[in-house]
Amino acid sequence: MSDAAHIAQLVVKHRHGLLAYLYGVLPDAHVAEDLFQEVCVVAVQKAAEFQDGTNFVAWARTIARNKLREHLRRRSGITVDDAFFDGLESAFDGVPNPDVRKDALRRCLGGIQDRARQMLVWRYEEGLTAAAIADRTGASRASVNSLLQRVREILRECVERRISEARA
Amino acid sequence: MNAEEKDLLHRHLNGDLDVAEQAAFFAQLQSSPELRRELASLATDEMLLSELVLEGRTAAPAPRRTRTWIPGAIAAALLLGLSLILILGRGASTGLRVVAVAGAATLQRGDIDQPLRPGIALLDGDRIATAKGRATLEKPGTVVEVQDDTSVVLRDRGAHLRLEHGIVDARADGLVLSFELGAAQLRKANARVDVAPDRTRVEAEEGSVVVERADWPQLDIAAGEYARMEPLQRTTTGRIVRRAIVDDAVRRGCAFLESRRSDLVVPITSEKRHGTAPRRTYAELALLALHRAGIPDSDPLKAELLGSVKGRSVDSTYGAALQAMALAEIDPLAHHDRIRLCAQLLVDSQCRNGQWDYAVKLAVPDVPAAGRIRRRSEGPAAGDNSVTSYAVLGLHACSRAGIEIDPDVLARARAWWLQCQNGDGGWGYNDAGDAAANDASRRTATTNSSYGSATASGVASLAAIRDLQKDPRSDDAIRRGLQWLGGNFAVDRNPRKDPGFVHLHWLVTAARAGVVLGTERFGAHDWYAEGAEFLMGSQRPTGQWTVEQGDFMKAERNDVLDTCLAILFLRNRR
């Protein structure tokens, strides 16, 4: 298998972990996906530099770091240093395998009904910010922020309960 | 993590920070490992959530704002990987075809998830996952209904379905439904397999089913029987009540409630012990019963009851508790604020001895919009065990809806139940050891010696508190309570009481205890089958139940009350 195909395989395997990292810094699903694609391109271009047996995620994150830096600087003029990314990456290292959570989350999502589900569609499918959702619904930004926070908390509680039940 | 950090974190995830706030948030991230951990955890869920929302896309695709190019070589490499996955993942035809989908269901084929749609021909290796939806699959001689919140994988050209969790109903001959604990083979059968984390249940409505488990003898169950499997325990069997019969009884019960709709919202003056007697209606109870019966939210009576429940003040403990239970089951997010109000009323009204009395605090408090519901006042000195069990189950519902309850409130309630358990393992209406706590006005009917509904209340309450606090201190009390229930269980009366005395309240509370504890039996008694058979025999031709006898409940509209309770029992096993 060529280096490029091998890297493509690794990218597919670690897609969730890398996307979550990008999303943590730039919480917009479309932007995170775009940056992920750019990271893939660079990773495959630099495939020969990756040494088998070393930590692929750490290697790919160094590419992601540069993409994030560039995007932040261009979009909002914010600059962040390596210490910022070092701390963040070790926090992401402590997150359990996202694939395990996805099935539980899918099931929990079924319990989310109309109003909240619509909020999720606006936030994640259309990429609307809290302010844009507030404009669309006539609600206050504070109440949109509060509802999205509640949805997260309820889903997290549900996911953790399901995972612990499955392990019990 | 302080409240300000938490607020910034969530607003960051909502795309709500301006540039200055964003920079401040990044600075806080750099200095707080806890904040970083929380961000990592939430961002992971957000990313998955975003994928799931896009998989179940409901609106027109949003325009992509940027990025359209991927160099050809990279695209080719990714496509090659994807093609390999698809080719390797593609299985043989199962012959099964999707004929109906209600609600949301997903087909996972290889690494690709897509909405499940009627007409799709299914292949070996396909996984069907439903959340709030159902799917019907068919091939000649076989009908498979994949129920809500279920995940099933198709194998062996459709002769074998692997049930990962949830419920599948199947009508087939020879079909194998496997699960973690074993497998069930249908023989000209109409059967249900229900896989939960703690147990698997196989029911044969018609025909027979062969149940196999590694290292255990094979078992045949005939029409009208179930087999229940738990890890490391013998398979138990019992009889079922046919779902079609129960469904018909529930439907007729709902029609009766519909015919009495004005009685559902007429205020009744409740019992009085301390202070003013609270007023309540049957709206909360009827709302919960209709919801359990599967009545859609668009139903005019259900909508009217929901409006009535949310549109007036809550005076009684029964009302607050039942309202929390109903709203939490209907939609915990949409009704979050109202459930929080119920939780706050219950918490602020707890008696000093750990019980609850009939009334909740009348002054509607300013309920904090978020965070733990804390005790801010004390209720009266004492109440009774019946209303206390409703309050505890109401708080349990609030907690399961994501609202954190002051742990001291639950601990105080637990201490009360442990203190007033009788020596025989049962419970009475109050603490037999404390004459001052007796309710003099009711003493002739409600005794402090053990009886069925009070004991079921004690077991259900302690089990609900243990479910929330994972505290083993009540284990022994629950075990002894279950022994009492096993030794005294009856469906034709509230055990150790006169016939008709709060009879259906007993059955419903016993069912609650059974459901919270995940047990099918009290002693040798299969509580659901026995209770359901009693209710099938006692339903009147008009669809109502009126089982209550004697004067104790004379202020109630017992036909409405008993019909609601009967529906709650029949649909309590979910």
C-alpha cells in the first residue's frame, strides 16, 4: 500500500477524534469539516514524513494546529501559542473513543423532541449561531443559549447513563 | 469550573462569542485544565451530534460556505478507501424489504448511514437503528417490526437477526433472533424479543419459540409464555397477557376518559392535615394515562389537559408529583421549566421528618433557571407515606429529566422510609413506632401495621432513591420489603386491607416498584400477568374501571380515577 493510501486509511480511522479537536476550537460544523479536509490534504501530501509506529493523531494534530492558527488569525485576529494547543491536546487525549458514544447519542437523540430538535437542526445542519436562531425565532439570545445548554446536559446525562448501563 | 466559565464555554459552542469574548475564553482555557477537559468532552459530543443531525437531515441542505477543492490524488485515495469499505461491507441479499417506516430510522451499510426508507432491499450486514421511530420489514412468510430505540443487524441472508438492543416483533417460521445472552428461534410463531441492558425477554404470542443460551439447557416456550434471561442467572418463565387484548382494553379506557372529559378538570378539594386543604384535579393523572396509552400530542383532549396542567398553579403534592411525571415522559426539554417548578415545590415542601403532606407551598417561588434544585424552606412537621411515595417518584422523574435534586432531600426521605419500616418488612400509613405521627382522622382505614399499598410505596420509594443516589444503605430494607410483597401479594385486593380499599393505587404502586427494581415477580407472583388479568376481568362494558369500594375515597370520582390507574398499570411495563 502506498504511503498516501495508508495515511488516507488512518485519517478515516481517526476522523472523529480529529474533527472533535477542530470543532473544540472552531465550533462550526461546516468550518470544522472544511479544515478537516484541508488537514487530510496536507497529511497525504506529507505522507512520506509520517513514521509508522509513531502517534498518528499527534502528528495530524500538528497539521491541524497550523490550520487552526491560520483560520483564527484570518477570521478574528486572535493569535494563540503552542502552550494553548499543548494543553488542549492533552485534554482531548483524555476523551474516550467517540465511536462508542455515537450509538448511545443516536439513541438519546430520539428522546429529544420538537422544539429542541428544531434548534439542533438550525445549529448543526444550517450552522446558525445562537444570535441567528434568536433572530429567526424571536426568542432572546439568552434563552437560545440556555436551551442549547440544556439539550447538551440532558444528552450527556442520557449518553453516560446508557454507556454505564451497557457496561453493567 | 465557575458559573462564568461554564456560561462562556456553552456560548463558545453556540457560536455566540464576539472577538473579545473569544480571546478571553481562550485565555481562560489556557489557565484551567478543568475547563479544557469539559470543552474536549462537550466538543466530542457536539461533533457527533452534528453528524447525527446531518444524517437525519430534515431541512434543505444548507449551502456550504467555503471549500470545494480536493486535489485529485487525495480524492482518489479517499475514494479508494471508501470503495473498499463499501465493497467489503456489501453483503448478500436477505430477501427482506422495508415496507413501512414511522418516525426516524437509519440504515447503516458499511460506513455509510442513510435514512431508512420504504422500498429499500436489505443486505446481509445492514444495521437498522431506530430512535423515535419504527420500521416494518417483510419477505414472503416473514414480517419483522423493529420498534422504537432498537438496533438490529441482518445476517445469514435474512435468516438471522442480531438484536443489539431494543424490541423486535416477528411473525415467521425458522427465523433466528440472537442477542448477547443467547438466541430465539421462531417456530411458526408470532414473538417479541426485548433486549435491555440488564435482561432479555422473549415472548411467544402464537406458535412456539426455542430459546438457547450457552451453557444452559435449551428451553421451549409455547404461545402465551415468556422467558426472561439475566446474566449468570437461570432463565425464568411465566405467562404473558396478549398485547392485542391489553391494547383493546386501554383503547376502551381512553374512550371512557374522553366521554368524561369535564370531570377530568373539575377541582376536587383534597384531604387536609395541616393548613388549607389543597385543590387538585385529575388532569395530571389523566394526561399521564393518555400519554402511556400512546395517544398523540395532537389529540384534542390530551392538548387540553396539557394546557390545563401548565396553566394553573400547583397546590397539592399529588398534583406536583404527577405533573412532573407526565411532563417528563411527554417531553422533558419542552417542559423543562415547568418540571423545575414542580421539583422546587416538592423540595420546598418536604416535611421536617422526611415525609410530605398533601399541600405544597402556595407561593410560587422564583425557580432558578439552571443548577441544582435546593431546599429553601421546610414543610410541616409530618405527612403520610402515601403522599410521600408520590413526592419521591415525582422527584425521581424530575431527576431522570435532567434536573438535579438537593441530595439532602432524598437522603432525608430515605432516612424516613428506613425508620418507619415495620419489623415484618412491610410499611404502614405512618410510623408505627411514633403514635404522634398517626393520622387520627384516618386511623380506622389507614393503619400503621403493614399493608400492600403502603409496602409497595416504601419499596418503590427506596428503590427510586437508590436509583438516583446509588447508596447501598437501603438494600436490606428493600430486600425485606420485597419478601413482604412476595408473601402477601394479591391482585383481588390491597393485601391486608378490606376489599376495594385503594385497590388500584396498590396495583399501580406495586407495578412502579417492580419496574424501578426491574423485577417481574414478587415471590411466586408474576405481578404484571396477574394484575392485567384482574383488570381484563374487571373492566366494564363502557370501558371504565370502578374497583374502589367503601367510604375512604368517597370524595373522589372513582370511575375516572380507577380508569386512569388501570391504564397506568397496564402500560407500566415499558
